Amino acid sequence: MTEAEDRKPRSDEARSTYDPEITSEFAVPEGLSVPRTGGESETTSEFAVPEGTHAPQAPSAEPEGSAFSVPNTYSSRQAPPAFTPATGIPAVSLVKDAPWQDRMRTMLRLPVAERPAPEPVQRGEEEGGPAVPRVLDLTLRIGELLLAGGEGAEDVEAAMFAVCRSYGLDRCEPTVTFTLLSISHQPSLVDDPVTASRTVRRRGTDYTRLAAVFRLVDDLTDPETHVSLEEAYRRLVEIRRNRHPYPTWVLTAATGLLAGAASVLVGGDVIVFVAAALGAMLGDRLAWLCAGRGLPEFYQFTVAAMPPAAVGVAFTLAHVDVKASAVITGGLFALLPGRALVAGVQDGLTGFYITAAARLLEVMYFFVGIVIGVLVILYFGVKLGGTLNPDAALNIAERPLLQIAASMLLSLTFAVLLQQERSTVLAVTLNGGVAWSVYGAMHYAGEISPVASTAVAAGLVGLFGQLLSRYRFASALPYTTAAIGPLLPGSATYFGLLSIAQNEVDKGLVSLAKAASLAMAIAIGVNLGAEISRLFLRVGSAKKRRAAKRTRGF
């Protein structure tokens, strides 16, 4: 190798070849010998056990087995008596001609292991049936329409469960809250569950749409009617696109007639009827204007409560010999949220406490909005010298025939405001007349407390409404909500607000507490009447009927 070649950098190939002259820096120097022990590897781990030390070996572990295998310490002879009897758990038999609401409600109140076999399946064109996600989506959309229409949480769950079972999904668990719907389907114990959810963002009162959804669910659960998934989607789209049965001007006129009829119930005459109707219609138009501008419903109720109160105060300031309190009370009847109140108490009584709390909170906000609107007008009326008498509540004239006619007119107009079908208006009108007749007979003739009289009358409304809904295989809401209109605590609410405006806070709180008691009596009475009808109308047997809550409070 020349001197020039020695100065030239060496390539990688040349470096990779073995050269005995080049040694590793970790190599043992020459002349130094390291004694080697026989049988031991030259490379040892620093975690190796030193010689002479013997670590105790762990006992052999139990072989891995199934979580369901019987433990070694288990003995069948020493086991406690089995919970399941030797004859097994009795199967629940459901009457086929009973409404699907009762059948599905009975199964929802049972544990999953005790539910009966699924009903006949609605199969599609494909052999395996429709896809599970599409069935769950259809179920959620149906539940959304029912919940947005004001249906109770238990009835919404029953409808969702019915739709799933009609398509063969028997292992389903629907869950309903105030704004969220979810449903979970697990094909078997070893398969992963499929879960879907949907949020309810808009609510609207349209009992015609509600009745159409109930008819769709009834057709799906009927074994003689085969509705494919595509047909169910088509009908659902038609239901969502249907227009309201009554135009806007009819709703405004119904609001005025409702307020006028309510003013007659508390002792008004023809002038009071016209004044209350005009004030309520003006408030309704202002509320529609606020809704078009995107204001929340709280402010809509506040604005709608002002015109009837202003008309009553104007009569007082002008010293017109009319019953101004009846004018204001009639306007309040058109605003009190009776539908949401009944639904909220019903959810609480059936065990849906989260939904019930949300509904009652909504009712409280609406009521506070009404209170603010009326109090503002009453405060300025008192400051301007208006002489409004809170004791006028004790001087309500008893006019049975006129008041029964007014109660029927109130129920009729309330049904129009709820967008009910024309075929149900007559039934709910008669139901409202019966409710006021029972209340008047108990309170005025029998001198029974108004709370007890209201509870009994509302119970009859719930009972008759449930019977009518069973006869029509429809929802009970169109037959009960409008019929409780004459029983709403409009006068107690007004006189409580008037006392507060006149700095008589104690008397005002007592009157408002009475209004709250009457509202609770209405809601509990309606729910109790419905439960009584289900109790005595056979669905399987009395022993097999489960309550909504299976605990004893602890």
C-alpha cells in the first residue's frame, strides 16, 4: 500500500472486512486471562439470582377457566334454596285484543328475562328482515313526534318498544328524557349492543299529528296488517308534512272564545265576555309577533298576559260597572299551561322523575312569565287609582245551566287550540261539561272543598278519556287535556297576584298556594282515573300486572 493510498479514506466495504489489527475497546487485553466457570453462560443478566440463593417458588396457580364455572368450594347440597321455584317463573299472557299501549306497558314494567316471546314480525322483502339501524332510526323518529306532541314518557317508551318488537327486535331497551331519546338493541348475550339516540329540539301542540302517529304504531303492531319499513317511513314523512287542521285566524278566534267562556264561569256577563275575548285575541296576536321575532316562550307568555289585564284595569279606571276581575281571569284561562302540567305530574307518578322535573320546571317558567305580565299591569293600575277588590272571589254567582254551557264552550275552543281532529271535538266537549257538572255539584251544592271537588272531577275526566281512547285505539291526551280546561285555577291565580300587587303578600301567597293545590289535584286526578281504568280492564291477570316502580322506597 502506497503512501497516497494510505491517506485516501477507506470505503464502507473495506471497513466492514475483518482486520486482526483493529480490536474492540471492550476486548480483553492480551496477557490477562479471566477464569471461566464451567456451564455458565458468558453473558449474564444483572437481575439474575446470585449463586447460593434459592428463591421460594410460588404455588401453582389455578387453571384459567370461565367466569361462569362453579367454584371449588361450592357444594350443591349446602347451597341455599333457589330463588326461582321448581316450576319456573310463570309466563305473562297478554290479551291480543287489548290496546298495544297496555301490552307494551306491561312488558316494559317487567324484567328482561320475564318478558314473553316477541309478537309476529313485520318482515321486509329480504329474507333476514330489515336492517337493525334502520329500525332503530324509525323507532326514534316516532318517539320524537310523540314526545314533542306532549305525550307522557311511559307512553313514548311503550310506542318505541312496540315498533321494535313489530320488526323482530325483542331485546330492546328504550330510554326517554325531556329532550333526549335513546334505544339500545342487543341481539344476544354475546353480541355487541347497537345504540342510537335522537334529540328533541322543537315542541309543538298538534293532537291530529299525535293521533296519526298512534294509528301508525297500531298498524305496525297488528299481526294482520303487514307494513314494510319503507311504507312506515313513507307514512311518517306524510305525518310530518301534514298541515294543521285549523288556520291561524281560527286559533285566534278560539283563544278569544275560550277567554270569554272562562269569564262567564267566574260570574261575567255579556260585556265581560266580549272584553275578555278581545283582550285574549290581542294578547294572542302579540305572542305570535314575538314568536316570529324569535323570542323565547317565556317572553311570549309575559306579553300575552298583559292585554287582558290592561282591559280589566281600564274598565276599573273608567268606572264602568262591570266585573273587571272576570275579564282578567278569563284571559288567564287561555294561558295557563294545563297540558304540560298534567304530563309532568303523570311522568312523576309513573317513575320518570327526570322528565317530570323538567316538565314541571317548564310549567314554572311559563307561570312566572304570566305572573310578571299581569303584575306589571296591576301595579300600574293600583298606582293610577284603580280599585280592584281581591274579595270579589267570594261573590261568584251560581248559574248552573249557563256555567255548564260555558264550560262546554271552553272545552270546545281548547280542543281547537290543541289542533285536535274534528271527530274528537264533540267527545271532549261533553267530557268537559261532565267535569264542571261534577265539580259544581260537589263544591256549590255539597259544600265540599274545591281541591277535593277538583280532584274527583279530574279523575272522571281521566277515566272517561282513557275509555274513549281504548274505544278508538288512540292516545288519551285528546280526550282529557281539553276537558280539564274548566277546572284550571284561573281565578285563584289572579286574586293571588292582585293581593301581591296591593302589598298584601300573605293573602296573595295563600291564594297562589290554593292555585298550586288545584293544579296538582287536576293532574293527580287525571292520572288516577286513567290508572283505575287500566286496573279493572283485564290485561293478562291482576297478579301479573306490574307497577311502574318495583321498590318499596329503600
